[in-house]
Amino acid sequence: MSASRRRRFLAGVLTLTAALTASACSGGGDAAQSDPNTITFMAKLFGTAPEPTGELQQAIEKFLGKKIKVTWVPNAEYTEKMNVTLASDSIPQVVVVDPKMPAFVKAAQAGAFWDLTDKLDKYPNLKPADARTALNASVNGKIYGLYRMRPLLRSAIVIRKDWLEKVGLKEPTTIDEFYEVAKAFTEKDPDGNGKKDTYGLIIPKWPASSYASASPYDVVETWFGAPNGWGERDGKVVPGFDTPEFIEANKFLKKMVDEGLVNPDFATLDTAKWNEPFFHGRGGMIIDVNIRSRQLLDLFRENGDKDYGDKVTMVGNLARSDGKKFSYPFSGYADSLAISKQSVRTEAELDNVLKTLDKLATKEGQVLLQNGIEGRNFKVENGDTATLINVDDPAVRTVQDNVDDAFTQLSTKGTMDIGGIAYQRIPPFQPYRDIIEKQKKLVEEDLKTAVHNVALPVVAPTQIEKGPQIDKIIGDARVKFLSGAIDEAGLKAEIQKWHDGGGTQIITEVNDLLAKLPK
């Protein structure tokens, strides 16, 4: 956000805080009552916005006995839209938001959103399913939203299976084997065209303020033993980049870059085009979430490749040279559903919204949001899976698109395969079933060695004030180091710049806040 926009936002927060304070003093008696039969939302959009009169929205409204109005905002524009919305006088009743977003934390702590910490016990379907995840999604122990359940572990490496066979190597299980595969994919002509025009690992451009954001860099750093975001060293919680393992991991990645084992445009490749080098036979491995394996199967299948299942395989997190394994987990949630005090003014209105969300959090509600309409989008198998149907309909672009995925943004409980209550989606094709079965085994194994970010539950005041500015230092420095613009001394100097810019104070505050959390 630009400086001028930050000033406008802060002014908006102050205005909103004053308005809320005045409303509280007057008891809210002069506040306009919201329509109890309509719930308004703002949510992220990753595709095409659903029609309000569409089949699935009509089914959801019939189930709830209420109308829903959703403002769908493209994901790439969501942060900016959220900043503008928070500073406005038209916040929807329920917003999907990153609970650690500095602007949201400021607004919530100023009284713009309901503190739900002690309000959820009377709504049986809104009680947190997992105490660790609920704490991770909190703001210093306070719950300002209903977290959206996501897999606790999703990290994996997707590999060109046919290339492995061509170069005569097995699936890697260690960092050393990973390097050997990357080298072979670069030097041994895995596509068989007689040219040296391939590389082992595909890395896209990552946002500068991206440290501890599940980037390929973060995952590799964790493999080397660096903390996942934040971890304990000598009795104190420190950021992962303050450890020698962070430096060691990036020296390893720099070696790969220098040897041409990584795509040369790693600093500029659009994440939206991350799959293209893999699909078009230029790169052989991607470190990302495990579901990317199914996206790649989609590409080969849609292209008419009858042997598409032979093109994609997947492995989990890798062990170090000494045999120790550190796996990269996620937070267990992706965003929260927060309730605005501006548009939900009274306890009675809050109860109405929470009852609606409680009904939406039942199995029937979550199945509608996650799976769609039974008989139209899926059929139940074995009581726990939703086999997708109509996937050969010309209107269905991929096997994931036969249900409107937009509404999953309003889902909180997730699917059964991640501990939720909706059915796991199972495509009717064997390669997908095989990769999903492999995914389950890899996740189960990697959870045993997961390295959790111990600082997730807290948000330091200085992080809110200075984090958006100084966090970019680490992301920029990492890419500069890998591309050769700075050396190791320069990388360490940039880390010191983070400390001098407010980072040292953030470390002190994080440790103090963690010490105050309920044990």
C-alpha cells in the first residue's frame, strides 16, 4: 500500500473507532437494524463470480432459509479492497480475511469486529475443531473470526515421472538425491530432443514480503533445519532467518541457480504460469502444495494425452544428509470469517448471524459449499468420498470445475481428508485416485516431522506498524543473494537492516506475547 493510502486507511480506522465508541455509549438505540433474513459477505474469488440466481446459491439459500449477498473480489485485488473497505462505512456483515493482516488487526483491536473468544460455546458447530489451529488463527489469544480449516500439511514436490524414468533415477527422499535429480534433468536430455534446454527445478517470482509464506525457499530452508517462520533457539523465539540453517539452505539454492539447475527467470516468472514449464517439458520439479499434482494431471489430460498418468508423480518433504527430517507444515487454516460491528450492531443481530453460520457449518451446509449438489455435482461413495460426475461435460474445463468452487470461501469445516466434515472430492479417473492415495500416505508420514511456527498465535505491535515495510527486506535479499547481486556478507547485512528497522523490537514483543498466552 502506498504512503497516501496508508494515511487514508489510518484516518478511516480512527473515524470508524470514534463511530463505534459513540454507538456503544448510546447503546446502539439509534442504529439502523439490518435485515435479519439477509446475510452479506465479502469473499475472495479465484475464478468466475457465481450468478446470484445460480443453482448452487439458490440451494444454499433454500437450506439456510435466508438470502445471501456476496461481494466477490478477485484474489489479486483482495488486500487492496480489504484496506479500502475497512476505511469505509460499508463493511459487509461477514468478511473473509487473513486474521494477521496488519490493517485487519488494527481495525479489530480498535473495535471494528466482534471479539468471539467467549461467544462460540452456545453454537455447537462453531466450536473450534482443533485447539492448535484456533490459537494459530487468533490475535494474541483473542478470536476475531471463524477460521477456515485447511490441511495442516500440504508441502510436496511434484516431479515429471517420465523424466525420472528417462534419466534412470528413483524418486528422491533426501536433499542430496533431490540435487542429483535436478542435475540429471538439466544435463541428461530428459525430453529426448537432443538439446540441453531443460532444468531441474521451477521457481516463480514470490512477493518481496513473503518470508514464511510457504514459498519454495521457505520449504527448503525448513528441510535444512531452519525454523518455520519462528522457532526456539537457546530458550528464545527467533525468526528463522536468524539461524545458520537459513544461510546454509540459501547457499544450496544458490549453487543450484549458479549451475543452471533452476529456471533462469526464477525472479520474474509469474506464479500464474508456474505450471507451464512443467507441462511444456522445460522444467521437471515444482516445490509447492500437493494439490498442484492434480492441476498438472488436468493439463495433460485436457491436452488429449492418453498416458497423462505417466507424466506426474509426487514425493514429500526431504531428509538432510545426516538423515534428520524436518517437514514444512502450514497453519491449519486459510483466512477467517470475521463479523463487522459496523453492520452487525447489537448482540441480537450477532446471534442471528452466528446462528446462520452455525447452520452453514453443519455437515449438510459444508457439503453444499465444498461438494455442491448431490446427483448434480457428485455421488457419495463409501460414506466419505464425493465422486465427481459430469466431468466430461464440454462446459467443465477440468475435473475440479464441475462445482462452483467460489462458495468454498464460505466454508469453515473442510473435507474429511483433512479432519473436516464435507466429503473429499474424488475424480472418476484412476491417475487422480492414485495420486490422492499417495498424497494421504505422504502427509501422514510428514506430519510426524512437522516443524510448526511457534509464533503464529501472536501479532506484535511493531509488526503491525513496521512489518509491511521491513518484511520486504528479507524477501528481496534472498532473491538478490540467489541471483548473485549480493554475497553472503551482503545477505547478513540485509538481515541486520531488518533488525535495525524494528525487527529487534518485534522479537522482544513476540517473546513477551507468547509468554502471556494461556498455557
